[in-house]
Amino acid sequence: MGEEGLLPKDSAALMTILSDRELTFAGAVEVFTRQFDATMHFQLSCNLVLLLQEGIILQKEQRLVALYILHSLYITQTETNPFVSFLLRFTADESVAKLERGFLVTLIRSGNKEFEKRTPSDFVTTFDGSLQAPTKDQVQKQAPQKAVSFLPGPNCFSKAAIRNVLPDPDLPSGYSSDGLETGVSESESGELAAIELMQASSLKGLEPAWDRPIPPKFPLRKEELLWLTPDSEHDLLWHSGMCADSSRGAAVRELIARALKGALAPAQQQQVLQELESDPKLVYHCGLTPRRLPELVENNPIIAVEVLLKLMNSVQSSEYFNALVSMDMSLHSMEVVNRLTTAVQIPVEYIHAYINNCISSCENMKDKYMQNRLVRLVCVFLTSLIRNRIINVHDLFIEVQAFCIEFSRIREAAGLFRLLKSLE
């Protein structure tokens, strides 16, 4: 038989065997093996499993015959029976009727001889319904040793598998609203539904899960022991930051946060300066970013100078200096730049950038009073830089000379111009 569904005549013949109540169990198997070739047994067995899983299609006598056939087809080769695991799971399933579970337990425990001459109807009428249904542990004890090895736990494929037969939501043609065909008995309608289900099924898609014993482990080789247990020694290293005081620098962070919003009291300024002097690394944990440096310069220029001096060797020093020379020109910013230039050697490009920023601010000022004031501040600042030889006047001679000529009406600008001429 190929992968396609059963032929209509084969499906009808299989249902005839299941429905013949005059046949004994052994007679049903004999008719089955005589009527169907051995190459068809596997696909026919798969269809029997499908019918057994659909609990409302087969009647109880037909289900007993199907279970007996599945057990008997591979009775001589239990170790290779692909359906023995299904039978054992079927027996241990508490949702299955006690009649079928008791039948399978007796069949597995005693073999086929007890049922060979009995009919399904005979077993149904003589079955004691008051007997306790067997548990899973009882099934394992009663099953043959060869079959027990095939009894799996929860099958991972059973939850992931996709049925290759989908139920039709519509009733088959000719059925009435109560599910029975007009003029057809309930038994005959069930057989018609089973035949349609078998013809729609095939072995294409996901095949039944095959339960196999766990393969043996590979033998251990001597050369693997070196890899599994490497011969290396590791020395313990002390973590110097472990158990360190996490509150370290909390006071400085709090005072710096206040310094960004307003001027600190002299005692608070002194406390910040002392903390930074005792531990210069606190400057990296005080919470000051380059973007907020202008706020600190305007509110607390002395603290800003101390912070920038501690950040001279930081990888972010260029970002802080760029923020300083790019901020709006003010008396406090000039004070900070002047203090820095007298304390350390600042890269010349930052000083030139700040001078150009000051000149541009004076030229763009609209208020004449404020403009005159800023020009005086810039001239005093430039004079201080030139006299202290912090800048080379020849590098900015043209810009500074033009600035002095533009604001020559101001006494400080005229004095700066005379200083430039004396240095030529």
C-alpha cells in the first residue's frame, strides 16, 4: 500500500470484519490476515489507531476487535511492534472506558488464548463493571518484560504532532439534523463515518512517533580525562573595591547639585574644596557633566576652577574645556579662564577659541551700556594674558587690532591698542 488513503473496498472490508458479531476474536484476525496482504497491515493498523482515538465512531464491540487485531498482528515480534506503546498508553489512560482497559490488561497479561474462542458480545456481557480500573503502575507490572521497555513517559511528539486528518465541520451528505442518515441505523451511520475517515487518512505528513530505547553512551577514553578535569591552578585575587563604603562622596555630590542651582555659603565651598583636595578621584563621582559645567561656572566659579584642575588628566577633559570656551561670555567665565591659565598650561586652541567668543559677544551686543562694560572686561582680560605671556599676541594680532579699532572710543581698548603697537 502506498502513502495514499485506503481504497473504498478495503475500508468497507475492514469495517465488515469489525462489525461481524458472530466472529470470535481469533476468527476476526484470521479473516483479516487472509483478506489483506501483509504489506497493507501497517497502514490498516494506523487506521485502526485513528478510529480508536475518535471515541464516538466505533461501538464498544468494534473497538475490542480493533484492539485485539493491533495486539495480535505483531504477537510474534513484540520487541518491534510499532503499536505496543500505543496499546500500553491506551491501557493506562484513565479517560478510556474500564471495559476496554480491562480487556487490554487481560490480553497483555494472559495472551490471546483466553479470547481466541470468545466473541466481543460475550466479553461485553460477562465483564464485571464493578472491578476497579487498573492504574499505570499495575499496567507496568502486568505487561511482558519486552513490552515494558516500550512504555514511555509523556511523549513530546504527542503534543507537537499535527493530525493529517481534519474533521469536516459539515455533516456528511444524506445525514439528518440528528446525525443519522435517513432510513439508516445508528450502527450503519457510524460505519459510514468510519469508512469516510479511513479513506481521508494517509501516511503523508507527520508519521506516528516511534519509541526507541535510549542509545548506550560512548565509552570513556583516557585522553578525555585531561579535558574534563584540566590540570590548572588559579590563585585567589583580592577585590579592593569589595565592601567599600558606598556612601563615599555622597556629601560632595549633594553640595555640587546645590552649586549648580545657586551660590554656596563660604563654609560649604570650603567643604567641597577640602573633600576634593583630600581625594582627587571624587571629582569623577560628583555628578558634574560637561553640559552642566556653565551652570557651575556662573554660580560658583571657585569650585568650577578646582573641578577643572582635577579633570585635566581625564579622558573627558576636552569635552569640559569645549563647554567652558563655548558658553556665553561673563565676568565669572573670564575669572575661571584667567585662574586656569595662571595655574596650569591650557592648550592654546581653547584660549584662542574663548578670545574669539568674547570678541564676537561684544560685537553682537545691542545694549550700548552692556556692550561698553563687556569691552572693558575683555580688554583687561586680554591685557593680563599678554603681559603674563600666556598667549602669543602675534597669533591673534589681526583680530585683536580690529577689535581695538572698532571700540577705540573706550579708554581700555585704546590702551590695549598701544600695547599691541609696542610689541610689534
